[in-house]
Amino acid sequence: MTCKSLVACAVAFFVFLSTVHSDPINIVVEDLTFNRPVTWKWDPPNPQSPAISRFIVPNGESKYVANVRFYNAVRDSQGAADLWRGYFSKEDASSLRKEMKTIGKCKIAYIYLQGTLTLPAEKPTAGQGFVGVVIPCGDKFLHIHCFGQRELVEKAIPDLKNMVDTAVRERESDLENK
């Protein structure tokens, strides 16, 4: 093998490795490890965003995607629900539905809204779904936002819940074993 061939093989190998490792299969936020659902893609958050991490939920060949963003926060589930209700018009805010789930000693809140979503510094977008998750982490909270085209968000809910429940279950199991 010539030197040029070796260099070409080495470059191809490193390019392959960089693409293999560019989309992590899990992320660690606080003391929780979230395993990315197979169809979701990891996307680093915008540096100006307060989001810690981000996944994209693709919709096949459609241009529409759902965003799943992770934030450290100080608001409990009621404070988060009040904040997120403000992202929607008064009429749409009445769609708010809250679901509580307990795993071990951890109480997780799932908060659902739909309608015209107006995120800070963005234009209003009709036909949107929003699922907010509030997970206690020490003396603060982890908030997860899943939002986008309503039908796509609804399809993403089982994967979102499985990802959250698994991460919390693993953490709670580790705490019990200590």
C-alpha cells in the first residue's frame, strides 16, 4: 500500500469515526441519563439559548420537526404550568392538561397544551403541540419541552415518556441501592 493510500484510508477512518460519534445515543443532565429514542436526532442547542441539550424529532420526508429541549429551572410543576400557559392564547391556554407520575420518591409532571404557540422572541405558530415535563433534581427542577406540529408531538409522546421514565427509574434505583 502506498503512502497516499494509507493517508486516504486514515482520513476516511477518522471521518467515519467523527460521524459515528457526532450523534450521541444518550445525554446526561444533572443526575439523569436520557437515552435518545432511535428515530430522534441530537442537535446541539443554539449558543444563545438557555437549553442544556436538544433533540429533534423528524417527520419522515416532511419539513416539520418537533423540538425536545432540556433546561435547568427553579419552577415547580405549578410554576412551569403557569409559565407555559402564557405561551398560548387565552382560548388555547384552556387546553392545559396535567398528568402526575410517581417513580420511587420522584414526582414527575407532564403538562400538555395545544394551539397557537408563541415562544419568547418567535412568531406565533398555529397548530402546535406542547408537552412540558418537570422533574425534581435536588433543590431545583429539570424542564423538558417537546413542541412542534401537533400531530408530530402527539406521536412523540410515548418515546418522550419512555425516555423520561427510564432515566428517572434508573436514578431512583441507584439512590435506593446507596
